[in-house]
Amino acid sequence: MDDSTACIARALDVIESRLQEEVSVGEMAAAAGYSLYHFIRLFNQYVHHTPYDYLVRRRLAEAARRMLAGKRRLMDIAADYCFQSAESFTRAFTRVYRVPPSRVRKENDLDERLVLAPRGTGYIDFFRTYGRPQAQERVFPQCCLTGFFQDADLVLTRPKEALSHLQSYASRPLAEWYCIGSPPQSSGGSRLLFTGFEIADFDELPQGLYARRLPAGSWVVFQTRAPLAGLDYLRSFIYQTWQANHNQTLDARCEICRLGTGSLSGYLEFEIILIATIQPNL
């Protein structure tokens, strides 16, 4: 960890310790040891939010968790996290999560992927090393896949082994392969991913494999070259930062990761591909 990362980490610690207290951006800058101007610029560069925006979103995240965990009144939760009124809390909550807190309380449900987790040095170092991916909207034709389900931990931590298993069913060397599933909505527990490769049509379906059809449509693509083990950092950026600043809603019931097979020595060209729909500004 270099000095600048450590400095921003100190500011992040201050924010976490004072989510239920008043704290100014000047105090954050002082903790980091930077001038106000330099701190705001560096924080935005490393964390992908302005300091104040990050503070508000972290307060909303913890307020959301408290709402789901108990029956404390919304106005009291709002006050706990320094919102001046229930109305200001509702406006901020609805802007970030695109659903009012009263509905979350009634249905006792909120997509955990959208809740901003505390950023740490691992997140900062990942994007400083591999860069921030840019979203590209593409139109994809219908795609026929064949494959099977594999444990997500195997796919993410030992991709060569996962690919070798898949390759044994293919009639030719694979140039790319796919992992399909939904990202974890809660911590813990094992996950299965559909892993497969493209075929011309289902008449070519190898014996013992499943078939899966991906519909044609408009998708948002995030591409990077990084260790596949860093995929969760990319997911957190997409759902908690990128989507929060765009008027597109990601329908992530079908999340696709397309991987190139040209290099499996620790780095992969991979893409996350998500259906996108336009969300009116709230």
C-alpha cells in the first residue's frame, strides 16, 4: 500500500466511525493529511465518489440494513444517520435505490447488490492497478450455449481447471467461454454458475450438457483485463457506483461473464454483460 492509498484509507475510517455523527469534508481531508482541493480530487479518483456523496450513500446503506433488521420507525432511523427529516431521507433513499423506504419496509426486501459496501484498500488497489472499466452499450444477436453448472469458487479461483473441464466436451479449441448467473445478494454460502460455450444451434448439443439460449437485445458491457478473482470488485463498482450515476437500470437476473482463453496465466480478458433498461429520472 503506497502513501496516497493509506491516506485515503484513513479518511474512509473516519467516515465509517462517524456515520451517525456530523462530519465535514474538511475533517476527512485533515485525517488524510491533504488540502481540501487535493483530497476531493484524489478521493474521487480512488473511490469513484465525491467524499460527501460517499458519506451519504454509506449512511443510506446502513439505514437500509437497520430498516430490514427491525421495526424502528423510519423517522428515527433517518435521524440516527443525520438526515434532517423523514422527507429528506425518503428523497435521498429513493434517488439511490429507486424505490421509497416505505416500500422496502413493507416488502422487507432490497437488492443487496445496490447497497454501498465500505470501500477499502483492496478496492482502491484493484482499480488503481487495472483501471476503471467503461460501459459500452451493444446489441447482441440471439446466442445458443451449451454447458453445465460449476461451483463459483472453482470458476473464480481456478479458471484453468474450470475451462479444462468445459473444453473436454468441445469439438474444437475454445476461443471464449461464458459464466452465467446472478451475483451474490448476501454474504456466505456457495453459488453455482452455468459455464458453457457457444454452438451454432441445439442440434450440436454434446451429450450430457445442458442447453441455454440468450435472447437478442441491448446489453451494457464492462470489459477489463485483470485477475478473475477481482470480479467482485468490478461488480461492486457496476451496481453501487456506475448504476447510481446513470439513468439505466441493470436487469441483473441474467448476468453474463464472457472470458477469453488466450491467457490463463493469472490475467484474463473478461466482460460482464448485463441487460439494461432506461429508468426515468426520479
